[in-house]
Amino acid sequence: MTKPHERLDAWIYSMQLVKEIYKMTAGFPAEERFGLTSQMRRAAVSIPSNIAEGAARSGAREFAYHLSVARGSLSELETQTKLAEMLGYVIKTGHTDELFDRVGKLLTGLHKKWNKA
């Protein structure tokens, strides 16, 4: 039986983004293990987690709130990815950029829909 959040494209693509971020951070310097690596992974995991939690809650307002938190985590992750690029830890791929864009658009659309409900 499929959970409600598992049918949402925002959740599906954000799960792919988590996988990309884990691959990306695997090559970071050891001294970043408890720094940027950990922060990026936590922010990435927060996105689909908040989508799932919001979808499991009752009421549009609660779902909209969790979508807003997911959007905040996405922005945080984009900033951390830019920092990783600036520090020379990674060269971001076009695929990662596409996932950031797609997840952002999907979250914004869902948030607009559920924030009005």
C-alpha cells in the first residue's frame, strides 16, 4: 500500500536529491565530516521527511507548514552546495541543478495549493 506522500512528485524528486547529496558529500575532506557534510545531509533528508510528515498530518494548514519547512531546507541546502563549490569540494552537476529547480517548483506549487485550502 502506497503512502500518500509517496505519490507526490516533490517527495519522489527530493528523495533523488538526497541520494545525489550523499554521493556528492562522500568525497568531502575528512575534517568536514561533522561540519558541512553533516549539515548538507541533514538539510537534504529534511526535505522529503517534512513532505512525508506534512502529508501524514490532518489538515491543510499543517501540510502547508511542513511544505514551508521543506522549502527552507531546500534553500539551506542550495546555500551549502554553493559553499562546497566555493571551497573546491565539489563541481555541481547539471543533474543536481535540475533536481534543485524541480523540487523547488514542486514545493512552491504544493505550498500555494495547500496554503489556500
